[in-house]
Amino acid sequence: MDSTTWFTACQDRDSQVQASAYTDLFAYLSRAALHILSDQPEAEALAQDCAQIALVRIHQRLDDCREPAAFRTWARQIVSNLAIDTLRRRSRLTFAAQDELEAALEEAAAEQTSPEEEVTMSTGLSDLYVAIQSAPISDRSRRLVIGRYLQELADEPLAQIESDLVGKAVLPSHIQVTRAKNMAKLRTWEPLLTLLELTR
Amino acid sequence: MADEITPRERMRDALQNKTDKAACDGCLSRLEEYVAAQLDGRDYLSLFPEIAIHLDGCLQCAAAYARLYRLELAAATATLPQLQQPRLPDLAFLQPAPGPQPTLPDLLRAAISQLKNGVRLQLSAGLLPHLQPPPALSPTRTPAGEERYAEQLYMLDSSEISDSEGLLKLAVYRDEQQPQDCLVEVTVTPPGRTWPLLAGILVALELPNLRREQRTNPWGAAAFAQVPIAELDKLLVEVQI
């Protein structure tokens, strides 16, 4: 069912058509929530609880969906926000096991290569470049930090570089995961903090 | 990237990023837009520079981002997981909300009507539950001979509504000896009349196959025994003043 048809069916005056549309929507939202919550205990039950809350919220806010053609995305965003909020309230908002595993495998593969690095960056940053090159993080992590902060690259080209190095597709989200973890390490590394005139 | 701050400032911001609840709330509330812009191929770093910096400085929000990013990829490629034990949704929210429940005064106004020289009370199944007395805290002691009508089933006082002319009270007691029957006691107190001038008022009690009449005593009371409890919801009381 396309988004516009689905949106229209959710408002149908025929109660059977409407109920059927919401039942289908519940199944779809449960799958979306399960994708986010898949590494949690009782993941299916948790996902369906989120989907039920989302269903009521969608019904109440149907008028807020101004683009019927984007109804599916709009509805999915409501349930994904609920799922993320559920993790946050339970203090379980951590990297998904799959993200951790794939990022680690990619990093291990990247460490076995010896890429020739040609770094083009803005002027006046060579002190930062030298500092990051000696930071206690992996080569891959260095590339991602330098790529973002000194070369001002988005995660897509960085993911492409890493994909070429390891010979498999690397998601831009894994670039973000790896860089966030290494920025946390750099936050306590004195030489960089001193260079940037930051205190711990 | 077309933002104003320099790479050095951006790195400083990321390293001293504040990961308090307000900052995370702000980031998470716009994360969907950020991911959508990224997947649409838009310049998300320029559109959401503060979110990009926050994600590098906050592991929790970076984790949320990674989960959302993967969800959007799975949705785009129709690879969302299937549930092993799907259940049906609760669709009660689709039913229209019930209207406001009528109050006892509303029900009494509908049940009591003024006659030319009196007043009429029509009981109904909807009204009876509202007339049940509160549960007694302890058994009521009754004088010998009155124990037969000790259990009060219903009570009604027309003074609950201000527009009833001639105050009418109704009390219904179960007949201990014939539990399917009850005693209906009607007390009438027309304005300006008190004991003993309350005697002689005609009270009629009607059921589908029954009509009984009585005159009130000096206290304004008329009692009708052996009234079937099962028919109380059809009981009509007429008072001629």
C-alpha cells in the first residue's frame, strides 16, 4: 500500500477499512521499532509496546501529517523516536551490537593495509595534524578525525575511502560511531587539550 | 561546508561538548531530520552543524544516530525484521469517546414531573443504580417487628433538585420474609404543611399489571408492601396534593 492510500484509509469513514489500515500500520511500526530494539531483552514485546503507543499518537496527530505521500516516513519517525526514548529512559542507549561488531571488524581490516596518505587541508592546521598523528588512537581513527576536522569532509567520502581500504562497504554511520568513540579518548589527551588551550 | 566557525574552533567545540540532558534533548529531537538530510544527499553538515558537533562529543546520541541511520537504510531497502510472535493492536482508540454521564439531579429532573395537583415519579433502570444507599458501616438495629424491612435497597429525595414542588421522598426495603418483594415507602411534604396536616394525601403506585392507592398518615407517609423488586424499574408513583 502506498503512503497516500494508507493515509486515506486511516481516516476512512468505513470503520472496517480504517481498522484494517491501522492493523497493517501496527505491523509495520512493530517491525521498525524491532529494528532499533533488536538487541534488547524481550525485544519483540518492547517493539510492539512502542508501536501501540505510536498508533494512538498517529491517530491523534493525523492532521499534522501535511504530506500524505510521506505518511509512512512520518509514522516511522514517530515510532523510532519512541523506541529511542525507551532506550534512553532505561539507560540502554548504547551502540547497537551490530554497529560495534561491524565497526571493529572494519577497523581491524583497515589496520592491515598501508595506505599512502595524501592529506589536503586548510592552512594553519599543521600543528593539529601533527598532534593527532601522535595521538593514542588507531590509524583509521586518525583518518576519520583528520578527515572531518582538518579536511572538512562529510562521512560519505570518508566511508568511501575506508570501503576502498578494507574492500567492503563501510556505512557512514560507522564512521560516526568510530569518530565519536575516539573523540571521547582525545577529550582526555593532554597534548591536544594544551594545543587547543582547553582544560580537563 | 559553509559554516562560519573554523576547523580549530569546531574541534574545540566537539572536545568540550556539553552532554547535558538539554543538549541531548535538542540533538535527539532533530536527529531524524539530520539522518533524512544525510540520506537525501543534502549538505547535512552545513544544515545541522551543531548536531554534527554534538554527535562527535556525545556517545549516547551517536548511538541513537547509528540506530536511526540503520533503520532508515533498512526501510529504504525493505529489509525490516519480521516478528516471530506478532500480536494484534488494541484499536479501542478508534471508538468514539462516550458522552458525559448524566448526574443524579439530571436523572431526577427527567424522572419527576409536576401534575396539575401533584407530582409524578417514574423510576427506570438507568435511575435505580443511582438510588442505592451507601453501604452501612455496621448493622442497623431495628425495633422488634421492623427487622422484616431492615435492608434498604433504594432511597430518593426530590430535594436533590430545587424545582420539584411538594417534596417527595422514596425509600425501598427488602422484605426479609419474601426476599423477591419489597416495601415501598413514599413520604410527601408539600410546602407549608407539617405534622399532623400531612395526613390524607392520595398516593398511587402503578406497575404494568397493578395499581394501588393509599392515603398518607399524619407524618405524610404511605407504605406499600409486597411490591416485586424485579419490577421496580417500571414503578410509577403519583401523588395528588
